[in-house]
Amino acid sequence: MSRVNNFRACFIGWRSFVIGAALLAGAFVASCAQVYHHGYIVPEGALEQLPLGSSQDQVLIVLGTPSTVATISGEVFYYISQRAEQISFLPQKEVDRRVIAVYFDKSRRVQRLADYGLKDGKIFDYISRTTPSGGAEQNYLGLVFHIVKS
């Protein structure tokens, strides 16, 4: 009888170990998040290389080809990027979207730089620390950030 009890105790101990190891491995895999970057990633210090008055060619050399170009009150280069995370087997979830906008005057010189993102659900310029006012620019950025106003 003692041999059966020893076997049963050993089996229960081994089974607890396997269940614990499986739970620990599952928690480890579930906590692993993969980060994905899509679109344009601004190189470190790139915006500092573009003072106001820089030429359009200089912008293309420093930042490269824009994601899109608009002609809203002059020419604007937009560099669009997003960052998404995926935890384990779950679908990717977008956690950040940024739009670098380079505004040019009529002589194709940099008039203004903007780094748009979402802050408290509103479009926010992280360079000037303001939210853009209404108009064509606001409508275009709303489309880029998928903001629908009712």
C-alpha cells in the first residue's frame, strides 16, 4: 500500500509541476508584445536640420520622399507613420499615429513645421503645442487620423 501512496503523491506532485510550468509559459508568451512601425520613421534630429527658410530640395534630402503632398494654401509635404503593437496571438492594435507636415511658401521655402498626433482624442501639434483651427487643413488631418465629428 505504501508503494501506491508514494506513486500517487509523486504523480500529483509531477502533475502540479507540469500545470504550473504550462501556466508560466502561457503568461510569458501572452506578455510578449511585438511592436510594428509602418510608414515614415523620422530620423533622430532630422527636423532640427530644417530651419525655417530651407529649400524644398533640402527637405527632400533630409526627410526623403513624402508620404503624400497637398496643395492646401500652398504646398505641404506630409510624412505619415504609425506604431502598432501585437500581444501574443491577438490582432495588431494601433497605439500611435504621427504626421510630420512641412509647409512651404510660394517660393518653395519652409514656412512652418508641424508634428501632429492625437492628444486627448484631438489632433495636436507637438511642435507649436496647439491644436489646428478649422478649415481645409483640419479636414485633411481629420481624414488622416480617422476622426469623425458629428
